[in-house]
Amino acid sequence: MKFIVKKFTLAFLLLFALSACAPLAFFANGSGSNYRGYKTSLGTYVASSNVNAVCLSPALRLAIWDFEGFFGKKVIMNSGYRSPSHNLKVGGAQNSYHVKCMAADIFIPGVSKRKMLAFARRNNLVGGLGCYPNRNFIHIDVRTKPRGYKGPVTFGGC
């Protein structure tokens, strides 16, 4: 009996430790008219059926969950994994992190792009940050930052 209690206690402590690290994304709201018409792929809202959320690195999923936990709303992914041929077709960079399963273009209904950029700039999980004029989404990736960088590597008008 003592063995079972010890095992249960150990399991409970492990679960508690992991839940302390688990993002609040599990409580993020993805309902309402702002999400009408969007589908999910592996728990991630996607802007269209062409968006591939299957191949996302664990670090990228954590970064997305961090956005969801902070804002209390689900992220919608505008672009995720891209095959090399698709990346070429859409004009992606030759060494795109989208091809490496390490990047996503995201937005959150009801959250301004400015607020998302501010959060991304101070988020240690974001390695790269891209901005696109006249678009409602931002690019985040989980590249390794060069030594000395406190915030993400930025490009595209950020």
C-alpha cells in the first residue's frame, strides 16, 4: 500500500510541476463569431485548409501556446509548415523556417497586431519576428538567437 501511495504522490508532484510549466493556452477562448469559419488542425486554428499545422516543432507549439495563454484567446495560423516547392511558390525565403517546421504566421481575433508585436518582442520563446505591412498577422519562429540578442531577430519592417 505504501508503494502505491508513494507512486501516486510522485505522479501527482510530477503532474503539478508540469502544470506549473504548462501554458494557460488550455484555457484560451476559441469560441464566438471571431472564430466562425475557421477549422482546427491538431488543436490549432488555421486560416484555411491549405495551412499545415501538423509539422510544428515542440518549441513553436510552446511559443504559440504562450501567446494564447497571455491573451486568453486562441491563435489562428495563417501559414505553418511549407514544403520546399510551396515555399518557393509563395516567395518564401530560401532558408525559411517554415520549411523547417519552426515558423508560423499568426493572428488573434480581437487582439491588435501592435499588442502581438509587443508581446513577441519580450517573449523569450520567439527567436525571429517578422512584420508585414497591411497584413493582420505576424511571423514568429523559434530560431536560435545570436549571442547578445535579448529580443527576437526582427525583419520585414518590425
